[in-house]
Amino acid sequence: DGGITQSPKYLFRKEGQNVTLSCEQNLNHDAMYWYRQDPGQGLRLIYYSQIVNDFQKGDIAEGYSVSREKKESFPLTVTSAQKNPTAFYLCASSIGVGTEAFFGQGTRLTVV
Amino acid sequence: AQSVTQPDIHITVSEGASLELRCNYSYGATPYLFWYVQSPGQGLQLLLKYFSGDTLVQGIKGFEAEFKRSQSSFNLRKPSVHWSDAAEYFCAVASYNQGGKLIFGQGTELSVKP
């Protein structure tokens, strides 16, 4: 089945540690996105990539980093510089600009 | 600036009753509009989309939405709600920049009474 796979589903991190969230898609989509979801705030864009080896900052990129070495993969690293990292993180992909996005099942990150 | 507003944070309806979730957008051109549904702890599932053409669009699970340009609205409707429809619903518009990112409303949480 085609889709987007995020792992792990739950992640716990100690303060001061970096952590990487995985996102893999087999939909052959060029565009991939990372969103952060907090209660009552909807979804906010962290980073996006429209093509392999290229990515751009979204609205809340500070404290995060990404890579896009393969079309299928778009991992997100939450660094120790992110002041409030506890949130639900959603990865999405789309064929291109203006088309619908398909979402993974999300990763819930908790800083302890 | 582009934006999406969902005026209702939480709505409760009785099972079998009709449903309408409101969505208003701000956009400078013809918008690409979407409704997504999210169950607790899950990702988002696309219910329906509007790109152009017929202003009444049909989606999955018996949902429909009507695009009204004059009111800048894209309200979601269902004639008869089922208990399994309880979830959070997000309206979104595709941006013409930032890689076509989706701009989401704050979401409306739907509760269904037996």
C-alpha cells in the first residue's frame, strides 16, 4: 500500500538532547512537509522540500533541521535549541504546489 | 495575508442530526480548499477538496462542502451524523508560496451525543 510512514509513534527525549523523527513515503511525491501541532493552534509549517537536495524554512523553523537526500525520505531533527519541543509532529507529502497533502500518522515527542 | 478561520472550536450534535462546520478563508485568488478529519492521536485524512468547477463538492463518508466565493466560505455538511464522526475537523487552503503549504484553521472538535 502506498503511503507515508512516520516513526516512532512516541518519542521521549531528555532536555539538551537532539532527536530525529523519521518520515518515509512511497507515493513518488516530489514535495514533503513537516508540521507541528499543538492543542488549539492548528498545524504550523516547520520545513518543506519541493525536490531532492533542496529544502526551505517554514514558519517555525528555529530549533529544527531537515535533510532531503532521497525522494522518499525527509527526516526532521529536533535540536536542543528548540525551546518547547513537546508536541505532535506530522509529516506530509504532495504531488506538487496547490495539491492535496497526504499525512503520516504522526510522532508525539515528549521532553522529560 | 492568507488565512483560514473556523469560528467554532467545539460543536456537539445528536446522532442522526445534521451537521454544518463553518470555514472562512482569506485569499487573493481562486483558492484550493480542503477539509481534513483527525481522530485522536492520528494523522489527518482528506475528506474532500475544491479546486474549480462545481461549487458543491462531495467527499468521503457522506460529507459535502459548498464553496461560496461571495462569502469567502467553504462550509462542511453532513445530513445525518454517526457516532463514528466524532473527531477534529480542519479546513485548509493551499498557499501560493512556501511550496504550496497548507494553511490550516484552528480546527473544530465534533462530539456526537447518542
